Amino acid sequence: MILKDLAGAVTAVLPERLGEDVRRNAQAAVRAALENMELVSREELEVQRQVLLRTRTKLEALEARVADLERRLAEAETVESPGSD
């Protein structure tokens, strides 16, 4: 719907003296060009933003978990090292 509105707005500024065929062709060309741009709606953008936020939260939790496991492993290796020499 947005593309149709935008294409209509563009053709609305064309001079009145242009023939209806020319106006229709111009509108179709603008609509085709906009569709080729692969634009997304605000709703689609918001959905992807929410996905990104959830993914970032999970990533931060996993990073913290890995850091904790690495710390615990280093501590375990430190405890084992003096006795194994």
C-alpha cells in the first residue's frame, strides 16, 4: 500500500497536460523501481529489531557463561599443577 501511495504522489506532481497513458506509465515505472529496492515495512523492521535484541541478550548471557567456565577451568588447572610436578 505504501508503494502505491508513493507512486501516486510522484505522478501527482507531473504536469496536468501529460496524457493519461504517460501518467500511468510513469506511475508503473516508479512502482516497479520502488519494488526493486526491496524495502521493508516499519512492522517488519520492528520485528527484526526485537529479534536482534533477543539475540544480543542471549549472546551476552552465553559470553558470561563461557567466561565463568574459562575461569573455573583455569582455577582447576592451577589446583592440579602443583601436585602433578
